[in-house]
Amino acid sequence: MNVEDPNSEEAAEWSVELCGCGGDVGTCLLTCCVPCVIFGQIAQVLDEGSSSCFLQGCMYGLLMACSCHWLLSCAYRGTLRRKLGLPPLPCNDCCVHFCCEPCALCQEHAELKRRRLLPTSQGNGSDPPHAPPQPPTM
């Protein structure tokens, strides 16, 4: 994962507050309605592509059925903090996710977005097509 130097001043702090919704109303609404999508995106980035957004989102959704989803997202918050050199604010990771799950996911998503670690396209069609260019026809 290409991250900023965790020893720098800028890397030592969260870029958005926990209850700031990441400054993105769209992400906030998506997190409140279908948090498994946002969690899947976060997990895929933190796993450096070794897991898919879809599978991680499904696992999160299944854990939501028994109200244990916060345990999985708590573990990923710890991974995010270690990789980016962020402090455990405002309290430890499990407390943050147990008490403020949607806010925590928004904050984590915003942090990855700010550092440009999220894929450039998240279903909005802005990525160039992956098919090779066709030769010109006469």
C-alpha cells in the first residue's frame, strides 16, 4: 500500500473528525443505508486487493444479521490506523465501531479517499475501458 510517511506531522492525525461524515453527504447516505458497500471498499483497499469488495461486503452483511458486524470493522480500523500511522481517537477501535459504526466507516472511507488510496472509480463509469484499442477499419 502506497501510504504517506507515518512519521510526518500530517500523517499523525485523522483528516476528518469522527462525526464529520467525512465531509461527503453521498458517502454518508450510502453508509447509513448500505454500510456493507462502504465496508467492502475499505476492506478491499486495506487488504491490498487480496479480497474483493463484494465478498467483504457480504461477510459484513451476514454479521449484521447477528449484530456482530462491528467486530469485523473494528479489526479493519486497527489495520487502517497501523498502515497510516493514525492515533486511536477518540477512543479504542472497538468502542468507536460499537458506538458509532456509521460515523467510523465514513471517517475511514474519507481518510482513504483523501490519501487517494481508493480506486478511482467506484461504479461511476469514470475508469477507462479495459479492452485493448481496436485497429482502424477502412
